[in-house]
Amino acid sequence: MSDSDSHATGSPYAPQTATETAAMLDAVGVDDIDSLFDVPESVAFDGAFGIDARSERATRREVASLLGRNADLTEFLGRGHYDHYVPSVVDDLASRSEFLTSYTQYQPEVAQGFLQALFEFQSMLVELTGLDVANCSMYDDATALGEAATLSQRVRSVSGNRILVPEHLRDGKRAVLANYADGPDLTVESYPMTDGVADVAALSEQVDEGTAMVYAETPTVRGVIEERLGALGDLAHDHDALFCLGSDPIALSLLERPADVGADVVVGDAASLGTGTAYGFGLGMFVTREEYLRQVPGRLVGASEDAAGRRAYTLTLQTREQHIRKERATSNICTNQAWVALRTAMHAAWLGPDGLVDLAEDCVTRARDLAERLDDITGVKAPIHGRHHFREFLARTDQPASAIVTDLASEGFAVHAVDDHLVQVCATETTAEAEDEFVAAFREVAK
């Protein structure tokens, strides 16, 4: 393309010339680009943004004033999204232009560093789970669970379309799973929980030959550590169903390895490392057995050798709709979370095995200690489940939970209301300095 052609488009990233644009419009049978879009006049751009021009200094002042109106709350929030301290080295390295400007590493000859980091991400998940194959990231834990459900249809040797999930499952995750289940006509059903963990006896009555997958979580959405994972796995396998386990990398560094309790697939959110509180932004992980290698959704990074015999990395087994025939694809996922996976790998490497275990142990002791302090408050019972907890726990309050949440917010703290008289509290190292004030505020609002 000539310089004049590039200048005509106004952007090196949209290189169509006027001649090329006219040819494409002619091919689709329209007169101009506007004819390709149906934008209601009420929302169409009229050529003016309606924003007064300001100097840089005035703009910074205006934005600072706007942001200053946000509520400044110390968040004791969890239920799937966790705030852990992210070391500065992660921000510094991940912000290098080589990483920030790389979308998908289709050209291995210029992306070896990024590909190696993703390979390390996969390797870390394999080591933490004891399973054989991990892909190099997915959208979030909910879509990873959905992909596990559809995987169950491709690898089972007998018929079955029932997906059994715990009744204590986050609503958003359940909704995403239901969307995934709609296409292959899967049925999503809940099994009972008792004192925060799976009711194995009740589940045994539900599992049958029509069950395609049994899903369990540890820790659960309530922060409870599931105690009978082996029994859950046995129930699934006795009926030729997949056993899928949900967790996260920090918890996996301390709890039982999924492979040791019979897990066929491990899903979850790995964004607890590398991103801190991201307000809904996630990083899905998907790990499974080698026998299901060619059924894994998304992308994998593989290790090979270049022409000189040196170790090299490349994207491999991209069984997605955009790469192979639709009827042979395992997933319609068309992107990944490579940069976020990179951050997670950096954070895990910075912690190292001992640091990761220390962080996980802190998640257990910090939740236990804070629950004990809240339990000393008149009108509060914490935790309500007589189990081990990880990061978070439920507390029962004599006062309505909605009032507790509102009053705590007025004191500068955020917690979840789970039921009429149940609140959920999550404690990590990022809330440590605020715990004394939080307990004092809780004591006041619980009266």
C-alpha cells in the first residue's frame, strides 16, 4: 500500500483505500457505508459531542471531581471475586509494550516470550490440580463451567443430559451455565447442601445413568471447604458421569489436589492472582485429563523445537469455530484472556510455591479469626456453618441483613446480604488494616 493510500484512510490500522471500499460496497450491493447500518436517528451521532473544550489541567480537575463522588468503601466482599495484593513487579512487567500490544500470539517467531509465559500459566495449573492438560485461559469461571458441561456430551460413552450442581451456586454462574446448556438440550438441576457442604446422601439419590456431569466447589460460594470430594467423585464415576470441580489457584495450593479426589475437569477463576478486585472481570481456568486433550475448548500453548533444534512455543490444538469446520469445533470462544493469564503467571511466579501456600494459609486463619471476633458481638452468630472456611464466611444477625449492609456502608464498609438475616464477610490481606474499625462498626450496627 502506498503512503498516499494510507494517508487517505486516516489510520494505518484501517488500510482500505477509497477504491477498495467502493469495490466492497459494490459487491454487497449498497451505495455507501451508512447503508450497512440501521442506527435509530435518536441515538445517531450528529457530528457534535456536546462537551465543552477544556485545557488539560481543567480536564484533570473535572475528572478528579467526578471520581471523587464515588463511595469510598472498604470492601469485605467476595463470592467469586477476591482482592489480593498484586506486587508492583506484575504491573511493571505486564505493562511492557510487547505484552500490551499483543492480542493473539499467531506469529510464534515474534511472540516467544508471551507464549512461554502462557505455557508457564498452563504448567502451574497442571501442577496445582494434578491433572494433565490446561488451556491458556478462558473468559471466566462461569463460561469455563459451561464448557465443562458441553465437554461431558463429547466424551461420555453412554447417553445422559443432566448436569447436577450445588444449590449454593452463584446466581450469575448458574445463569451462564443454563445458557450453555440450552443448545445441546442439557438439564441443569440442583442437589441439596447441608451445613454448607454437599449432602452426599441426597446426591446419591439424584445421580443416575442420565447424569452427564456432577459439579462441586471447594471452597464453596459461601467460603466453606468441601469435605467429601472423594465421595462426590465416586458417585459421579459410578454412573459414568464426569466429576467437575470448581476452585481457584490460591485455594488449590493448600487443599486436596483435584486429581486425588477423582476430578475429571477443574474450572474456576484464576484472577485472584494478578488482578486484585476487578469488579466482575475474570480469568477462567480449564484443566482436564489427557484423554480429553482434543476436546479442550479454546487455545493451548505447546512446546516444540525450531529448525535449529531449540525449544520453542506455539499455539496448538485451536479447536474453535474460527479455525476448523463448525461441526468439528469444540467451542465458539473466539478470544482469550492472554494478558490477564500473563499477570496471573507473573504473580504466582513472584510468590513461588512457599509464598502461595503462605497466602492460602492466611486466607484460612484470617477468616477464622475475623469470624470469632464478630461472633463475640451480641446479636451476631459467626460463622453459621461449623466447617473450615477459606477467605469468607456467613454470619447470622438479629437485625435484618439489608439494614446491616446499609448501616455498614454509611460507616465505610461493604458486605454482602445473602438472606433476610445472613450477611457474608470476606477477609484478605488487603482488608487487614481495616478489621478493627470494621468490627467496631459491626458492633454498633448490630444493636
